[in-house]
Amino acid sequence: MSPFIRKVKTASGATAVQLARRVDGRDKIIKHLGSAHTDQELAVLLEIARQRLDPGQGEFDLDLAPETPPDQGSSGSRADGAVVAGHASRLLWDCLQQAYRACGFARIKDDAFEQLVLARIVEPMSKTGTGRVLDDLGITPVHLSTIKRCLARIQQRDYRDTASEACFEYAAAAGGLALVLYDVTTLYFEAEYEDELRKVGFSKERRVDPQIVVGLLVDQYGYPLEIGCFEGNHAETRTIVPILRQFQERHELDDIVVVADAGMLSNKNLLDLEDAGYKFIVGSRSAKAPLDLAERFTRRGDAFTDGEITETITTLGQQRTKWRAVYQWSRKRFVRDNQTLNQQRNRALAQIAGEKPVHKARFVKTNGGKKSFDEASYERAQQVAGLKGYVTNMSIERLDGAGVIAAYHDLWHVEQSFRMSKSDLRARPIFAHTRDSIEAHLTVVYCALAVARHIQTVTGVSIKKFVQLLRPLREVTVNINGHELLAKPEIPAEVAEILGAFKTH
């Protein structure tokens, strides 16, 4: 059967235009010409497709509304010997390359790696799908075999070490190294069986797929500094010291202040951090408050004013050292905590009365097989409602209580970076199988996160909106009787502001 034009919707909502041939009852794709995000782009792609077909061949439309014919003389027409020779999202690609260079990654002399990183920002895909994304942008992709060899080079030539040096220099120049922030997440695999790295472990999303644990260290603005992966059943609290040591040895640093959430809080973990020479600020669990603030409750009761900060010496680590515990009371948190406590109290009483199914519930105690409400535990919880605690080994001369709290609140930056890597850059699920390919994938995501962070800092818009604004603005090359003309897109005011921001950085 003769080839025909095929239009299909892509996962991103664009319209892909392809040349296809019917073979054994199935459509075999001959050539993917690109994906259109607007009617004008669709008209251009259809014109290119028509020019590549023999006269008289038609189109095959898959679940799409009828095409609106382009106006006579438009970029999609065939008037007066004008032929559309090509089109490209050049503005978007130029900005991405500029950001890539600003992050210092041009020192990695590998075009395939650059394409992998930048294509992931535009539309995260597998390595086989990267070429389609680049084709859609009007960028000539490297061959798939070159991409596969690139994944091996990432490990063989230690691209992550080079990228980490570049990220460190970037963060140092931006003044973001006064504090480093750390957190962990899990990335799952579309795999049936475990191996030495991909294992079933604790998942915040309650998944039972094999996974890995990923630790991410960022500067105080969320710019990535270090990334590392561990076995899927590796305890989160055991990841922080190896990542910090790796970071410290790579850059020969002596004085590091790390901020982490309460999930990193364990007596041994904090002692290990101190033994390694680190200063730390970590969240404290509310269960520690009655012990840490016992003297304060005895002298002044459990009444606080909104925003009041109380300092004491924590019960953690006292066998070897004394760490500061900083607590702040918030009226807003107090109201929220009390609402939660009332819900937990009602649930516990309903379970004791047999009105609710038997599930583990707070404030229910069992004695001799008989359940009762734990009044003492409930009163302790009420006593610390509204309090949020922090533990640090920094002296008050170096950082007072308010400074400790402010530093801890910067943790949202690392949480945002993880959200970006999981959603905008789609670091998961991972389809790689070997440790080297998994590490290579994380290196690409790490660099893509750095580029995306830089773009957001420069432009003030999210990376998702940045791509949405610039991707449809395409340069169209028109051949008129052997002469090529370049038609540039009209630049909206919002995009002009973004391009202006790039020129000043």
C-alpha cells in the first residue's frame, strides 16, 4: 500500500504527524515529521508531509477533529512555488543550551549527553524516545546507538564528578553554601524481581515494587550539589553520612552545616555526624518535648505566646556532648494539632467501644486483653500541641534560636527539587537494569535538575511554564524557487521578558 499521512495525539497533548504505510493490517511508521502544539504548526507539518508524498496520496486521521485548511499564502500553503523546508523551536533550544553552559556543563565534551539532559527538560522520555523529542524541536538528534554508548561513557568517564564540580562552583558563586540541605526519596522500577540494588523497602507511597533510595544534597536555594543511590531497603537515616562524606572529600571542605528533617534524627546518626566534624540542624520529634522542656513546664506551666522561642539542652547525646534544643510555639499549629488530637481521641474511643474495626490507633492501651483510653499519653500530647522542635550542635554565638528555625525552614527547597525531579523531569519509574545504567540515569536527571533550577532562578517562572511558553515559538524555513527564507516567530511580551532575563545572566 502507498504511504499516507498519519496524525495521532501524543502523551503531551500535541499532534504527531507521521508518514506511514499499511503492512499486514498494521500501520508501519516510515518517518516521524514532528509534533504540533498549535493549528499553525499542524498546518506546517501537514504541508511538509504532503510534499513528501506522491501526488494524490491522502491522510489518515486517528481520533482527531477535521483539519482546518491553512489560509492562502500562509506558512502552510503551497502558493507560488513556496516549499516549507523545515521548522525548529530554536528559541527554546538556544535558551536551554545557554542555561547548560551557565551551569558549567560545557566542560563535559559530549553532544549526546547534552541532548539527553536538555531533551529531558522539554519532555522526559526513555533513551529511545529522546530522538523523537529532538525531531519535534527541529534539532538533529544523535543516533540511538550513540546515545547508548553515551550512557556507558557517563560511568566510564565519571561525568557526575565533573558535573558536581561545576555545580559546586555555581553554588559557591551564588553564595548558597552557607548551609546545605539534605533529604531522601525512593524511585521505583517497572521490574518483577529484586536484585542486589533494586529491592522492596519502605515506600512513602506504599508501593511494593523494587526501588532504590536516593539521597539529594542541595544548597540553601535548592541547587543540586550531590546525589547518591542506595539499596531499596536501606534505612534513610544511614544515607546522610555517606553522601556528606562524598561531598566533603570531593571538594575538600572543613566546615559544613547540614540541615535535615526529623526522619534523619537518631542518637547514633547525630553522633556520627558530629564525629565526622559536621554541624547540623535537624527537626526534633514532638515526643522529645516533654523531656526537653520539663523544667520550663515546672516553672512556667504549658502556656505559650504566639511565636515564643524556648531553648534548652536536649536529652539526646548527653552521654558525650550537649546539644541545643530549640522549640517554637505557634497558635496556628496549636489549633491544627488539637484538631488532629481530637480526631485521634474520637477514633480511639470508638475502637474501645467496639464501634470501629480493630486497627492500630493512638491512645489505646491494652491490659489483660482489655482496651482502655490512655489518658496520660493524651495529656502529654496536649501539653506539647503547637510546639515544633529543632536540635543543633551549633553554638548560640554562631546561630541563635531564630536563626536555627529560619535555616530549617529552607528545607522546602530540597523538597521542591525532589518534586521537580519526579514530576517535571520524571526521574521515575526507571527502566534501567544494571547499576551502571541506573547511576547514568541519575546523572542525567541530576544535571537536568541543575539546568531547570538555573532557568527558574533567572526567569522567575517554573520550568514547566517555561517550556510551554517557548516550545510553540518556531522558526520556519521556506524555500521559494531555490531561495531559502527564514521566518521568525512573533514574540509575546511574556516571552520577551524571559529572553531579556537570559541576556542579563
